[in-house]
Amino acid sequence: MNDRGIVRIAVDAMGGDGAPDVVVEAVDQVLLEQAQVDLILVGPETRLKALRRSSWGDRVSILHADRALSADTSVAAAIRRGQDSSLWGAIGEVEADRADAIVSGGNTGALMALARQKLGMLAGVERPALLAALPTTDRAVWMLDLGANINVDAPRLFEFAQLGSVAFQVLESRQPRIGLLNIGSEPGKGPDVLRQAADMIASDQSLNYTGFVEADQVFSGHVDLVVCDGFAGNVLLKSAEGAVRLLFSTLKAGFSGSLSGLVAKKKLRRLHDSLDPARHNGAPMLGVRGTVIKSHGSACARGMARAIRLAEVEVRQDLITRLDQQLWTSN
């Protein structure tokens, strides 16, 4: 962030299913609503210049990159042969202090590997973790990890709880009630790794640990922050998104053309807005020494804009420094 309070965010313009068109639409939304944000779009210069709006003025710059990393690019290939990619270029802007944050809807594994290699890790953190909000009718429920780490041990789950707690306090301005995702809420349930992690989390007096939480309790307001491995978190997140889409497609079909549908339209719209996954898009990659936001690969323009706004919030709240201080104190 410069001395005028402007946050500069590098956006992987080729990351995601609808890129770069979705990214360009998101840029329009961000510039209209966020007066103190400038953007760097990274991707093929000719293509991006053809999509550039005159209304952007000097708030958006374009950095050339030859190609995008495909969804099936391996981590090793991204590191060895990704230097000409939009993802590499966007992370490089943060590495060189020309940008305060990076947002990408591209390959999650490549994003994690390149961010870890080029930006480094916070002291004591072994692997990054993705934190994201799940849509509910009341308030957002945050969860980590969302897919960056499939197999984790108890110390890693404890680390996730520490990272998530600090991030939640920055994003929501209050201390979260923490639950550890399990197949039952009783203390003796689940595999050894979860019971060991529970003991470690409970022993940290700075964490407000409430115990094990089952999947159906995640959406009931029972906890504010759910800790789990990346496999379980990713499955739960995508299941929730699918359930929301099913709910509204069913309601739309059932009410279509009916008088009751017209009467209920306004209430259904409010419910849709509160549950829409786009409203909660954007997953901070915690543990990396830099602000890195993973957008859902299939995010619409509204969702991508939300991810960019989240990046600005993290920068202004100085989340990285606060995480570093918390981990230093804990260790």
C-alpha cells in the first residue's frame, strides 16, 4: 500500500474457467466500488488490450505473460516451466513489491507451490492452508483447509486453528468459536489424528475451542471456524455449493409462472443473495509471506470481484504481520 493509501493488486487474468472475460467484468465492478484500489492484469498483452475499457484510465495496468497454466499442470511442471505464465507473473509482482496482493482463479496446486517458493512461508508454518467462507442464512462460517493439504497430521491441524483464528479476527472483528470437523461430536469419536489435534487445540488458551463438530452442524451457527484436512474441507464446500444450486433451481421450477411465485419473489431473492456462493468467493492462502487469494475456478464476475475486495481487506488490516506475530508468540 503506497503513501496515498492505494492498494495495488495483481490479478492472474487467465486463471479460471471464464478468463479473461470474467476478470474484465470483475475489474469494472471493483473500480466502480473501490476507489482506493489499482489493478495489474497479467496475461497476453494483445488480448487484454483488446478488452480494455477506456473508463479504467490509469488505475489498471497490463503486464504481458504468454500463457495460462492449465488446470492439470503438475506442481513440478509449474515450477520448472511456468516462468512465462500469467500466474508466475502475478506472483512475481508481489515478490518484487510492485503489488500488495495477488488474486487467481487458476490451478490451486500451482498457486500454492509458486507462492510458497517465490514469497516464502511465515516462521514455523510448514504448509499453506486455504480459508474460505461457507454461505449460510445468518453469518458466514469460515473453514480451513479447503484443498491445499490432503493428508495432514495433528500439528498441522493445530497450526490451521491458529492461522484461522487470527484471520477470522481480522476479517470478522471478533474471536471465533472453533470446531474440529469429525464424524461425531463425542470426544472419543474419529481417528487418532483428530483426537490428538483436539488435545493440542484445547491446550492453547488463546483459542476458543468448542470441540468436535459434525458436517450438519457447520451450517447451524454452532461454530464460527471449522478446522479440517483439505480433502474433507473441499468435499464439504463443493457439496454445500451444489446443494444451494439444487435448492434454487428446484424453487425456480416450482414457482415458475405461479401467483405464489410472484408473491415470494422478493423473499426468495433475498435468500438467494445470502446463500449465493459468489458472495463468499475468495480463499486466503494462510501461512504464505504475502497476501494470496484463491478465487473459485468457476466464479462469475461478481465472485471474482469479491475475491479482489477480500485481498484489499487483508492488505489494509495487515493480516500477514498479525499472523506472523501470533505464530511467533505461540511458538
